[in-house]
Amino acid sequence: MLRNSLIGSLRQIKPILCSQSLRSLSNGANSGLTTIEVDDKSGIATLSMNLPPVNTLTLNLMHDLIDSINQIECNKSRGLILTSSNDKVFSAGLDLKELYKPDQERLKEFWTIFQDLWLALHLCGIPTAAAINGHAPAAGCIMATACEYRVMLPDFVIGVHATRFSFLVSKWMMLSYQSVLPRRIVERALNQGKLFSTQEALEVGLIDEVAGSKKEALAQCAAFIGTFDKANPIARTLTKRMCRDSDVTELLRDRAGDLRACVDYINTPLFQEGLSAHLEGLKEKK
Ligand SMILES: CCCC/C=C/CC(=O)SCCNC(=O)CCNC(=O)[C@H](O)C(C)(C)COP(=O)(O)OP(=O)(O)OC[C@H]1O[C@@H](n2cnc3c(N)ncnc32)[C@H](O)[C@@H]1OP(=O)(O)O
């Protein structure tokens, strides 16, 4: 029953493109803001975000990420490692320009694709890991927590600092955080708008390991993916989805409601003023 509903919901959100021949894993259908490299020996795919300067989640980058996740799953890769081709920033989170004085129809499209991206990562059928080779604030952190394992390089920050600029996260984003961290830590960190240093993130369990270099981080993620070798892939996928069912159901139950609530909140003077100050702060930093 539960398995059927999981499979059913997956069909709803993921029109799988598996009929295509994808061995080459070309990015022909997308804007080229992601690259996929499959290791011939291990069969593990590395998915890199490649949108200078800081991998902000624009509509196009989110579209490409979803497309790439589908391709990697369809091609029966053994696992997926999410990383960045920028050596300072994993992802700066949502593109703030899309949220400032937004065009209403575009904002709806933007939020919907953000929901889609979270679902695609959260329900990805193969093992996933994030090699966090740079800063990962806000939605950068949420993407990492949607993966099953996190390896981070030293001297960067990760966390959801939304309250610092009057942002209110959706419940499914909070649940993503809470799937990795104890509830009391999530509550405090979200309220403080805390960005954890790599060391702090390791101490609280937001990340699983620290790596000395990107190469090491990728190897550590690959070693994690290798730990599932003895599991039957279908049983593993269904078990993963069962473990994640309640978090995902929270969003699937009322996607339209979440969209309405977020769009309404983004349009409030409280949010727009906080965002304006935050954007100014980013400019003044220079
Ligand atoms: C219902 C409410 C929604 C709640 C959900 C929130 C989820 C989110 O993801 S909101 C996004 C929050 N993200 C941030 O606040 C990150 C802001 N960026 C940074 O802190 C830093 O850029 C960095 C630590 C990631 C990197 O620092 P670095 O010194 O390497 O680069 P910068 O010089 O700061 O940035 C370069 C360039 O990029 C612009 N930029 C940075 N982040 C964003 C962003 N998220 N959206 C749009 N643009 C961004 C920055 O202004 C610079 O632009 P210019 O070169 O034109 O000045």
C-alpha cells in the first residue's frame, strides 16, 4: 500500500525520460549549466553546477539540474555526486533577483521549479552524496541535505540563514534540515539564521565528513555510494523513499498551497524590505 503510493507519487512528479538512449549523457536538451561525468570504472555520475559567479539557483540552472538528475537515474548510474565547478561556492542558493519585485507569473514558475528540484533530489532512486566544495548557504544547504551524505571542504559555511533577511522557509525545507539534524538544533539554527563553519557543521552532524581537497571529497562520496553494493537496488530505492515519505508527502499533499503561501509572503513589504537590505549588503561587501 505504502509502496504503491510512493511509486504513484513518484510518477506524478517525475515524467521519466528513460525511453531515450542516454549512455552519452549529453546535455543537449538543457542550457548547459550543469555537466555530468560518469566514471567508467565505478559507474558513479558526478553532477557539477556550473553557473558563474556563484551557482545561484536561477530558473535555468534548476531546470538543468532536474534534467541532469533524470538523465543520471535513467542511465542506471550507480550513484550521483552533486558538486560545483566553482572552487569557492557550492551554491549561493536561490537567485535573489528573482524574488525582488517579481513578475507574478514568473515567480510562480520559479517557486514551482524549486519544489520540483527538491523533489527530484529527495526522491532520486540511486544513492546520492554532496561534495560541498564551497559555501552552501540557504537553498545551497537544502540541496545538500536532500542528498544522503555530505562531505565538505574546510573554511566554508553552510546553513539556512533566512531569518537574517526576513525570509520564512517552507515547512518542507525545514523538514529537509530536520532529516539531518536534531530538531532542537534545527529550531535554534533556523531562528538564529546560523551559518555553520565546516568544523561546526561536522560537530552537529550537518555534514558527515571533512575532506582536504575536492578530489578527496569526491572519493569519500564515492566510497559512501559503494557501501550500498550489497543492497538490492530496487529494495534500496523503495526503502529510501519509504524513509522519506512523510517529508515528501508534506509538500505533495498541497503543492499549490505552498506556492500560494510563498508567493504571498514574498510579496509582503516585510520580505521585500529585508531582501532589498540584503541585496545592498551583498553589493557593499565589495
Ligand atoms: C519564502 C521565502 C524564501 C525562503 C527561501 C530561501 C532560500 C534561498 O536560497 S534565498 C538565497 C539566499 N542566499 C544568500 O543569501 C547568499 C548570498 N550570497 C553570499 O552570501 C555570497 O555571495 C557567497 C558567500 C555565496 C559567495 O561570496 P563571494 O564573495 O564569493 O561572491 P559575491 O561577491 O558575494 O557574489 C558574486 C555576485 O553574485 C551575486 N550573488 C550572490 N549570491 C546571490 C544570490 N543568492 N542571488 C543573486 N545574486 C547573488 C552578488 O551580489 C555578486 O553580484 P555582483 O558581482 O553583480 O555584485
